[in-house]
Amino acid sequence: MPRLLKWLLIVLVIIMVGVGGFFAGKFYWQKSNSNTKSNESTATSSAGTKSAANEQAVGNQNGCWKNYKNVPVGYRIDYPCDWTLTETNEFNETLEMNVKHITIHTPDNKYFLYWGYKKSAEQGFADNGRTGVGAGDFFPKPNMVFNILGVNVIPKALVYQNKIKEYFYEEPQAGVAQCSCDFIGMFSYDQSQDYDQVDMTNLNYVTTVKQILLSAQKL
């Protein structure tokens, strides 16, 4: 009997050790698996945050821009935050009607973009009250062509004494039917400047003007 009891005790101990080892192993596996999932979740969250940060950086890489919207006339246009926009609606005695347009001045107030727009069938006001230009000759710039309101526009430079004095972004006649609108853009100089000294040949603002005009949309 003692010998049999001894063997029973040995078998019981072996069974208890085996059961204990089984539960210990199961607990370790569950904990390890839980930590792995937690690490994967953290890595995914970090990647998502980094992606969102990149998207934010891409969205801000062009700097701050404002949006101007003229619902009665029917258009919207974007311009840099450090440029200043002025809306004009005044009677022109030469044309004997109101002229509606906007001017957007550069940060240094030395230059400005003139933009006028109206629906082609709309009467009662003009989008351009200008009646003359300074000395010089017009030269088309086909290498600078771009699209404004669905119309391909070839800018024209007013050149005097080998210096570009102004840029004109005029809608071609065929564009009136294509756009069902009339528009005119002019990039000019402030009148306080000496005309002989004005030169836009390598002016960086010209690129920004193109971006502004590209943003124009009909409402």
C-alpha cells in the first residue's frame, strides 16, 4: 500500500504540473497577442497622424488665400491674403453708365490687377471704364497662354522703350459665345510711379496674377 500510494502521489503531481503549465502557457500567449495588437494599433495611429500632417502641409504650401464672391454680378475669384481688394461700382460719364470691377493691389501697392466681369447678355453696366493706355506697342505673348473661365487667353504686353509697362488679359471675340460672359483683366502700375521707370519684364507678381485669374469661376 505505501508503494502504491507513492505512485499515486507521483502521478497526481505530474498531472498538476501539466495542468499548471497549460494554463500558464495560455495566459502568456494571450498577453503576448494582446501586446502585438496594441503595438500594431499604435503604429497605424502614428502613420495616420503623419499622413494627416502631410496633407495639411500640402494644403498650406501655397500660403494664405482669400475668396471674393460677387453674387449679383455672378463670379468668384481668389487672391493672396497680403493683397488688397477694392470693389468699384461708379458712374462713368464717358460711357454714360455704371462701371463695375475690382482692383487687387500688390502688398507694396506699386501694382494692381484690374478685373471686370459680366454676363454677355446683361445690360445696364460696363465691366471696363478705361478709355486709353500709355505710350507703347502691344505684343502678344503666346507662350503665356492660359485658360480663364473656359476660354484660352493670350496675354498682351504693352512695351515702351523695351520695357513691359502693362499686361492685358482680354477675352477673344470667340470667347464671348463660349463663356456666355464678358471679362477683362489688366495688370497695371500705380499712377504714382514714373512711367519711364516701370518695367514688368521680370516681375514675380505676374505669376501670382496668373494664379488669381485661373481661380475665377462663374456663379
